[in-house]
Amino acid sequence: MTQETSPEAVGEQGRRPSRWQTRRPVPWSIWLAVVVIYPTASLLFRLRYRHGDRLPPRGGVLLVANHVSVLDPLACARLVWDHGRVPHFLAKQAVFKGLAGTILRHAGQIPVARDSTDATGSLAAARADLQAGNLVVIYPEGSVTRDPDWWPMQARTGVARLALTTDAAVVPVAQWGPHRVHDYHAKKLNLRPRRPADYLVGEPVDLDALREEVRAGRALTPDLLRSTTDLIMGRVRDQLAELRGEPAPAGFAPRPGRRLPGDVPGTAA
């Protein structure tokens, strides 16, 4: 049976610890973000969550989501916060400038750089964040999907590197709706308040056997990284089909051959 909850109803069940306990510590930069993002997301979206209780209340979590709008982080941040966790996003390095960059870094957000050396550093920072017990949000497509029907396009394999080299819970999340506010394909902004935005949180992906093989010395080959990435994103795609009430395509839309505007470059996404 599908469980649908509103943001106001989250956390009322006694089985989960208090959200105030599981969010600690909350630095001033996060409170500043909450003051800005919480009301903005409430105005733009009518957020609807399914199975939000599948987000572990503690411990490292790699939240893997499809990407349908440049506004996705606003709504996804609310999903995570409303379920008692503090989100740390992998975001392109260009936004980490000046005062905004100082605030983002203090809030635990992780910049993704262009060249391969710095991209590897971004992965290392995300891995350390997961090992410290934090929740990291990653959009493996690296940019808003270019599929005309909004299905996920082929993802980059950094998500597999993080998933196979940490013990974090890998939680697939499908989202549907933020593109109704900002349509990246049509380059249109629709500011009608409270557009529906739906989130379906899946069960953690079981990677125990593959992780054991990697710990035993199995190399992170391109084939292993690709198959693991497709396994995780396949779960996201199938959950998106459930949200949309439509059959999912068999595969993933191809990535354009050139770098995309707004793309998160490097290998960390």
C-alpha cells in the first residue's frame, strides 16, 4: 500500500527518533538556508512524499535522485529536512564563489570541479562526508535530463564509486513535478504557487555482495561501475514510472555528445 505524507505529518510516528535529535548538530549556515529555502519551497511546490520513512534517521546515506529541473534541490532539500536529516549536495563549483560559497561550504555542500584531478577530490570529499554519517544528495545524470519525456538519461559512474567504496545506505528517490515550475527544455518559468511535486523514496539498494568483492580486491573497472550505476538508476527509473503511473522505458536516454549548459562536469556526478 502506498504511503503518502505531507511535510506537516512527517515524524509523528514514535518509531523514528525526533527530527531535532537526528539533525544535530545544525550549524548557523544550515539555519540560514532553512530560513530561505523552507518558505520558498512551500510557496513553489505542494510537496507530497511516499515512504519518506525509508530515509534512515542516522548514519551515512547516499540519496540518488533523477534530475528534472534546476529547482530540484529546493524541493529535495525539503524532503530530506522534513524527514529529520540535513542534506549535503554535490553541486557545480561555479556556485561556490564569494559570500555564497562561504555559506555553502560551511553548510557542508560539496563542490564538483571540472578537471579530473579536482573531480576526484570531490568524490573523496563526498566519501568522507558519508563515512562521517552524513546524508549526501547526488544527481548522477549531472544535469537536467534531456529526454523529451523526462525519463532519466544515462548517468555518470561517480555514484557507483561512492556506493561501492562506502558502507552508506544507497537510497533511490524518484521525483516528479519541479519541471512544472521551471521547464528546462522550453526555458519557461511558471510561478503559479503550489505546483505538485511528488517524491517516492525506495528501499536501499542491496550492494553488500559487490562491496565485499571490492573489499576483497575486485577492481573498479568501467564495466563494474557502469553496471552498478545502471542498477541504481534503474531503481530510480522504475520508481518514477510508479509516480507517473506510466510504463518505464527499457533503458536510459543517451547523453548528448557535447557538454551541456548547466552540466555538472567531471566524474563526481
